[in-house]
Amino acid sequence: MTSKTILFVSDSLGTPIHARGIFNFSYGIVQILSDLGFKVHLLVEPPAAVVNSRMSGERAGLSSVEASALLTDIFRHFQGERFRFDWFYQDPAFQRLCDGFKDLAEIELTIADSKRVACQQKIPVDGEVISEYINSSQTEHLALFDGMLVSEAVYSESFRRAIHKLRPNIVDASGYDFVFVDTPHAIDFVNVDSSKIVFVVHDLIPLFEVTMGYDWREMFVNKLSATAREGRNGIFVSETTRSYFKKFYGSLRLNTSTIVFPPIRKEVVENAIAIGRKPTSNYIREIESNKEAEFAQYVHEQSGNTAEGKRLLFGRGNATASANGKWNGSLPYFCSVLSDEPRKNIKVLVEASKKLIGRANIVVMGQIDGNVHMGGRPELYPNLHFTGYVSDVQKFDLLSACEAFIFPSFSEGFGIPIIEAALFGAPIICSDIPVFREVTNGLASFFNPSSADELVERVNISLRAPSARDDGQQLRQFAIHQFVQDSLKGRLAEVFQQVG
């Protein structure tokens, strides 16, 4: 369709962050852009250790050998620790300027930005380097791109400047036909027309979510203000999100405003079609030994307390734990995919699980310290299991055989896990919030997210009526029609036709 090139701006893809929902959204968008014929380059923050040795503003570009070495460093970096940034500048004198003399601080930042822009490097995504690292789940997404624009501390600076209410970080976008910003960033782009910049707003949750801290709210507002500007093109992941944006930013004149639902990754759709519904899960069989190990670890931690240790070992003083203290893999299970954010509402699942002991199991996927949510008393929750990180294979296995998928969030911009589960034909039990009514087309079982009793009742209805598993087929067909990449390709193509 086109040979135009897009600079793709995403800290989820351009730094080592792999556990956020935004990662899957951006992954799917890049797949569509590639299918549409665009060349896509990723804005990448390189590891600090190689900035001085590999990057220099003294020449226009790197040699092929130097570019290959830098790409190798980036792949290795992405396989290491997760992305971290310092909230404050390491130079205490400059931090004092940021705190009390922002005008002076921004003069210094202007000088720093000019040096950083001069050191930006465009490098191709080399096939030989990819072949060595592509089998890693932490780097396979890098193979989607035709090239990279490597810029020192570009995302770290975005966070810091938003936190301190400083002007946005600068990126030179010369040579690119479009810039695609996958979520608000405190980054400004030079040498590209504003009408060629497309940005995505997933939600405005920090503006009204009471569980979020003031600093995070301020940071979000500053990032959004830097991204959503006059003359740019806005993409919103749901009508619910766009309505909130109009409420708070109604006077802002955008070049275009479009709803593009989050595209589900091709790998998810292909596996959902191939696997569909299964009677049992392979992963469930492994949980009994995992639960026993989890309990043994807790006993070991309590071994210094003789009375507590004996109580745990012999089951005395806790009739519930004694009678129901083991995982029963023969029970039907309900699963969820969550993170530790308070708005994700893990608490209601924990409360509901105690009311479902002996009747149903609950499996929570995600990088979560389950012991914290169980109050350090895992023996009280024999039917509740936190998986920690799971591979796609394990996730697909669990989704394909669960009795239903539970999503208890207080607030969301969309809810990709709901659609992924629906594609496997799982019935959905979710919070009764507007965006979930929208994305499920009303084809879900809704409950008040503040009521564990309501959730238990929805679970009991599912248990009393096994035929409810078939109800998931209506939502599955709706999801296939609305949210797979083939369904969204035309809409995304229209966005670039309008701006291009």
C-alpha cells in the first residue's frame, strides 16, 4: 500500500517492559502497520553503559559494524532487568534548580537536548542479530521493526520531566513520514508537522481514580498535555474513553478523532481458533504441587514461632484449614489476569474465594505477590492460586478450559484480557462499569465490583448452569468481528489516509 516510514514511540516496546497491557496493544498495532505496508522504526532507549562507547554526535551515522554491535547491546539489555528510572536527577545542584528555578533548569535542558538529539542514531534491524535472540519472549517483538531510532534516556527523561513539570524531552523526527505515540509521553518532536503525529489515549483513569497517588496523577496530566495537542490526531481505544476525553479536553481541536479498538495479537487469535474450548487444563494439574510448596515455604518462614509452626504443621486451631487445606484440582476453576494496581481489585477475588471453598477454584495470572493478598496465610485460601508470570502457552491453556473468566476492575480504558478470554469461548464475569458494557456488547455477567457477595452469586449461577459455558460463544463471535486485526486494519488505514 505504501512505503512510508513511521516512528513508533512506546516505552513498553522501546524499553524492557513486558508485563503491561499496553505492550500487547502496541504489539498488535505494529503488526497491522506492517501488514499495511509501512516501514516501522521503534524509538529505543539504549542501555546507559553503551551510550558513550557506541553513540556519538560527531558523525551522521554508525558504520554497519557499529550498528550491529549497538543492536546486539540492545537485545542483550532487553533480556536483562526490567526498565527502571530515577524520579530525581542524580546531579543535586540541577535537582535544586528543578525544584525552585524551573526557568533556569529548562535553559540547561535545552542545551542537553541539543546534545542528545545530535547523538541520536538510526540503525537497521539486522537479521543475523535477530536470529540469535529472537527466541526470547523479551526480545521477539523487536523483530517486528525495520529499524530503530536510538536516543539516550529518551523515556527516562519523559518520566522525569513530567514529574517535575518541565518542558517535554526533544526527539528529532526528521526523515519520518509519521510519528505514532502509543500512549501519552512528555516528548516533543521536531522536524515533523503536527498533523503527521498520531497519538493514542487508552484511558483517563488517573484523573479520577482515588487510589492513585498525587504524584502519579500529576505526571499523567503533564504527559497527556505534552501529547494531546492542537492539530494532532487522536486515537481512542473505546467510545467510553473518548467521552471522558471530551469531558476534560473538550476545547482541544484535533485534526482527527477516531475509535480504534485494541487489536488482539495474531498469536492469540490463531491459538484461540486452533484450541477453542477444552474439558481440562494441563496447568491445573501442576497447581497441587505448587500449592504444597507455597504452604511449605510459609511453614518454614514461621518456624521461628514454635506455637505457630506446630499449628500449621498439625492443623490445630484452624478447622477450616484442616478440613479444606488442600487444593482440589477436580473442582471447576475460574481465572483472571490482573496486576497489583489497587484499581484492578484483587481484593474482591480474595474475599470471594473464601466463600467458594469446596465449590470452585480461582486462578489469578500476573506478576503478583499472592502471599501479600492472602495476608501471609495461604492455608486459609486452599482454592486460590496466584500463578505469577505465565507464558502464552500456559495462559491459553487456562483460558480454554476455565468455567468463566473474571475481571473485577474498578476502572479500565478497554480491558484486553476480557477479549482474549472471549476469543477462547470463555464466558465473562466482570465489573458493571460502562466500558465493559461497551466492549462485551452486554454479553457478559456483570457484578458490583465492591461486592464479593455479588461476585459469588455470579459464580454460583455459572456452577448451577453448566450450559452457561455455551453463552461465551455469542461474545466470541462478537470479539472476532470487532477486535481481530483484520477487522481493525481498515480503520487504522483510514487514519493515515486522512492525515497523509
